[in-house]
Amino acid sequence: MNNVFVYCEIEGTKVKDVALELLTKGRKLANTLGVQLECIIAGYGLDGVEEQVIKYGVDRVHIFDAEGLAPYTSNPHTALVVNLFKKEKPEICLLGATVIGRDLGPRVSSALHSGLTADCTELEIGSYDMRRKVDGELRTFHYENQLYQIRPAFGGNIVATIVNPDHRPQMATVREGVMKKEVLDEAYKAEVVRHDVAKYVPETEYVVKVIERHVEEAKHNLKGAAIVVAGGYGVGSKEGFDKLFELAHELHAEVGASRAAVDAGWIDHDRQIGQTGVTVRPKVYFAFGISGQIQHISGMQESGIIVSVNSDPDAPINKIADYVITGTVEEVVPKMIKYYKNHSK
């Protein structure tokens, strides 16, 4: 009762990275609350799947193994999560901010009349006081051990801390890469519960059958790159990004972009970094012509070394940069390409 739950999304029988990242964060939240960490894995042919997650500090693994649960469809997965939560009454539930998480999360939240905060960039446990009107009288209520669901709001102009004091579970979705994935103990011990799916999912829920499914691999490895060369609106054009690709080739790097550059049509959306893109943690991050709005900062601020190239010396990104080069992208990039061509082995 009152434990932290993570819904573990899978591809086939492999647990996705976003779920492992949430297990790492969930373990820390559970430690703060003094409760257990539990997870849900639903699919088909899941023998031994628990071995992928237990080492992240999971105390109990709930496995739902049935042919009708793979691939994911809305109704069966919603039914099993809702019915399990009615029985277990979790304090917190975390899901990936993926296509599946964005479909499942609101359905579960609506069925249980709980709150749900999407695309959180941080999750913390805290306490606070709230003044509320009761029977016409204003009273102060104190809440302990609440989940702070933190995310940018109002177009990224503020960082909002959202709380849900009255309803459970407290639910949040988080994008892949926002949290760090860390194995707690390879020899960690857990209870594995293999549920009778029929007790949780009525036959009437299997109304959709997936006839064919096509999964396409990503064209690049932006999240795993040691060096990222990123461009913003200050790059100026698609031709400007061609120069960034040339520089990235010399550095053996991947190219990323801010939302402004993607919206301008200068680069593909799958290279967008930030709150509405991917989160990266390279050893070196080059930011060319990027102003540094909070949506973008949230996706790259944990980079090892940040180098900002910007014509505006007061650009917000310069405040978090380790090195700042004041100048236009047109001036700086060709010089860097020439230097690395002459000095790279």
C-alpha cells in the first residue's frame, strides 16, 4: 500500500530505456518516502523479463503475460493497470512520456479520478502549506511527503511545481533521457508476481487487434553521442545547418537543433533537443546561435562541457556555458571546420 509504481514500457520482450530511467528515479522517491518500489510489465512471452528491472532497485515486479497484451492496445492495458491500482492503492505512478504513456496515463488518471502532470523535468518529495476555504472559513492545511511534479509552463517562461494533495495515485509522465539510468545492485532481490490476466482484463476489452506493425530504427544516435553540435534560429538557414553537419563530421559528432530551427524547417524534427524533443548528456555540447530558452536548456544542461557561440553576449545560454565565443555563426563555424581539418588525426 502507498508504494511507488512504474509502468514499464516494452518493445517485444525488452524493457525500454525510459522505464529503466524511471525506475532509477522511482527508487530514490521510494527511499525518501520509506516505501517500496514496484513495477508493472505487460506483454506476451515474458519469461525472465524481471531480470531486466530488479537490479534497478525494484522490490516487487507485477507481470501480466497474455497474447492479447502484445503489442500494446489501449483497453486491455488500461483495465489491468486500473484494476491493479484499485487493489494496491499506490502513492505515486510514473510513466514514460511516449506515445504509449500519453495514451495510457490519461485513461488511468481519468478512471481513478487522480491528477496527471505531463512531461515533467524533475520529480521531488516535499511538504507545503495550503490555504483553503472550508464551510466559508479560510483554513491552513499542511501536507507532508507530496510529489513535486516540476515542468516548464507558459511557453517555457516559468518553471511550475504542480502538486496533487487530495487524490491518489499522484501521476506523472517523463520523457526519455530526462532522468539518469543507474543500476542499483546486480544482486538485488525482489518478489515477482505473475498475475492471472483474466482476473484484471475482461474479454470485452480485447476489441482492437493489431494486424500489422512496423518499427523503424532511428537514423542517428543523438542521445548516445559523445559530442553534439546543435544549432538554433541564429544559424539563419538550412545552408547554415549544412555547415554544422560539416563541422560535426570533422568532430565525429551528431547534429541537434532547438525548436525554433526545427519550426523554421531547417532540420528534421527528430533532431530537436529540449522539452519537446530529446534529452542529451554528451561530453561536449556546442550551441550555435541558440538563445537558451528553458525548454531547450532542460534537454542539454547536464552536458559535460557546454560551448556557446552567439552574437549576443547576454544570451541566456551563456549563463550555463563553460566557454562562450561571441560572434556570428557565419564567422565562427568556417574557422572551426578549417582548424579541425588541419589538426585532426
